[in-house]
Amino acid sequence: MVRRFPKAQNYLDTVDWMRADELDRIARELLNDGAFFERVDDVLGRKFRHGKTETTGMDRDGRLAKIRRETLQGKWFRYMIEGANGQWYEPEEKIWVLAMVELFRRRKKTT
């Protein structure tokens, strides 16, 4: 396991992988492959480095979702995701933001 994301790990341990959606598969891959985790984390960081305040990800239902990064205490960040109802919420763990960004990248490549 790359980093500790206990809530995501507990959830993914209960998933039926024969029926799992692509977001769950990506999250599992992120948890189990350190190099992949670092690549996706770097992609996310680059999207915000040059003053950009929002980027795009894809949710579980295949809808585009805005992702916003807010700075906390100088070097710490909080990621917010815009839901289908237009409200912003913070996911329990960053792994879900990374999975949404990677899902968007994969779908973008195939279109």
C-alpha cells in the first residue's frame, strides 16, 4: 500500500471486483502501486501550480466534475469537488480526487 487511506481501503476491501466501476478500480490501483500514485499526484499538482484554481475530473457516473484546491496554512491543501447539485464538498480522503482526475484522463484519451 502506498499511503494510508484507511476509509478508502476499508471500502475497497468490500467491493465485488466483478462488478466494480472504473473509479473503484483506479482507486485500488492508486493504493497498491506507489509509482502510479506518485504520477497521478504529480499530474494533479501540476494542474494547480500556475495559478489555476479549478480543474476537471470525472465522477462515478461519468459526469464531468469540477475540482478546486484551497490552500490551508501555507503548504497544506484541501480539495473540494462540485457535486451534481452544484454544492461543493470535501471528499473523506484525497485518493478519490486522484481517482477522479485519472478517470477523466483515461476517458479523454479514448475520445
